[in-house]
Amino acid sequence: MSFKALGLSEPLLKAIETQKYPQPFPIQELAIPAILAGKDLQGLAQTGSGKTASYVLPILEKFQRKRADRNLHLKVLIIVPTRELALQVSEVISTFSADLPIVVKNLAVFGGVPLNQQMVKLKNTEVLVATPGRLLDLISTQSVHLGKIETLVLDEADKLLDLGFQEEMAQLFKLMPKKRQNILFSATLDTKLDYIKDTLLCDPVKIEIVPEEQNIGLINQTAYLCAPERKGPLLRHLITSKEMKQVLVFTSSVRTADNVTEKLKKNGITALALHSKKTQGARMEALKNFKLGKIKVLVATDLASRGIDIEALPVVINYELPRSPKDYIHRIGRTGRAAATGEALTLFSPEEEHHFYIIQKKMGKKVEKIDTANWEF
């Protein structure tokens, strides 16, 4: 199926062609017509499935159809759980709308930056991407009014609840008009979402896309057994010997992320750390430089990795094993996305062998293991 068959107009089709989208992903084929028809939507989809474009494209299309009588007020609200995801969604909107006949102003707002800076930029914003806490801050200063919202999107709704935003979400729902289109995306069928789905959605179109657990066949996995003190040298050896150009390395703690980053830099490998102790500006800069290829290695903790969406990321390395099989799948799922192949490497010590066995069992896939005891590096 082509994007044209989904009901998108010529200017938006040109924007899609410019971004070199060959054809719609499955979620886009199902979601775009439903959203254009004004229906509520409930989607089960992982990051990397093409879900952001599945709601951004029809939202932009609706603006292109409103040529007359267009009042510049907030019409679309997209609520997300993290600052990184807010920035990514806003970037997607800006990318697709850059050359459209009807200019659509969008803005991402989130904590960690001065409130006044965001207040100044809000004028004439029609699409707002926001984290719940910062949105309530702006509402309290009367900088944002939700009374004319036409479309509400909850992206990664399960994570919104996991991060404890239930009370904030309830406050926000009360401030919106009852008559609006509601779009909800979640990565899991969490029972905690039931009250939102039941009260928010009216006869929704339901879409379910194969989760990461079933897409791991696209990822080539290899595990390397080594002593804990040899993990650093082994990591550097793999990056150098395999001539890796872009690699995302996962650690389980902030301290380890910083230590690994410093060791890489001391050995001539460009690297930056991404974790919760970094300032928002530092996190944004690190992610930007990694995407642009200015640094070779991004070392991230699990919390910081939420919402990371890097097109065609070739390699993920687990420097340390995560606590749960679910987190392991989330990590390696940063590569091999949207029908692309990828490589996931895991470094584990003899003490971690049983835990890695449990991860493989839960994943339903045996990983090739290589003993590096006799390797020289």
C-alpha cells in the first residue's frame, strides 16, 4: 500500500518522499485512515514501529484541509512521559511540516529548563508536545488553556502510569472539552490503563502491532563471557576490531556509565554518557551528537534510554546485564527496528551466567556464547 492510498494530500506526500519513506509501516496503514476519519484510536505498539508518524501525518493533514477560518489556538495536545520523547515527537512534526502550505507551529515543553523560556515560545502554538508536570506548571500560570483541544494523543501511556502521573493526568482530563478525538498508544496491555481507556475512548479503532519480543529474530545476538575486570578492555577491543561507527552501550548504573565513558575517551574512542544525573542540556547535546555521528559511542542507563529512537542503529552492547528480561529486550530492541536488521552484543561474567540463562529462557531464544578467557586484547 502507498501513502497516497491512505488519503494524504500531495504536499504531505512530497514531504514523506523527501524523508525517503518508501512505503507505510503496518501501523501507519491502519492508523492514518482511522485518525483522518476522526475516530478514537487505541494502539498497542512499541517505539520503532513507526507509531509517531502514524499520528503526526494525519494530524498535519487535517491542518492542511483547514485553509479558511483558521484560528491560531492550541488544537492538538500530545502528552508523553519523558523529555527525550517530547523532543523527538516535536522533531518529527517539524520535519514533515517544514515545507507544507499551511504552517503549523509546534512546541515541546518539559521540566529541567526555565519555565519562562517556554512561556515566551507558546504564542500561536497549535500542536503542543508536553510532559504532564510541565504542562500543569504552564496551566497554573495561565500560559496554556486546554478548552479548545480538538485532538488528544497519549504516547507511551503505560510509561506515563509507570512513572506515577495518574493524578496529573486526571487533572488534565478535567480541563479539556468532552468532545474531542482521543488517540492512545501503549507498549503493553497494562491493566492500570483500563480506567483511562474506559473513560477516555469512545468506540475506538483498536490496532495491535507485533511487539519487540517477536521481532528479535531480526537481531543477531552474541554473548561474550569474560571476567568483570576484563569487560572494559573487551568492549574497546570489540568496538575497534569490528570497526563500529555507531554503538549504544548499556550499563546498569550512573557510576558505571561515567566510568566506561571516561575509559573509552582515554583510549581514543569518542563517547558520551546519557543518564539521569546529567543536565537536560547535556542529555540533549549527547543524543544530538550521537545521531549526527559526531561521537561513536553513547553510554546509557535504562532510565535514560526510554524514548531513544535512532534510525538504523547498527549495534547495541550490554556492558552489564539488566535486572529483568523485559529490560534486556527493550535494550536490544533499539537496533533491528522497523524491519531493519541489527546486532546486539552482551558482555557477561561467570557470576552473571545464571541470570543470563533466565533472560534467554524468558526471551525464548538461545544466544551464541563465546568464552574470551584466552583472548588477548
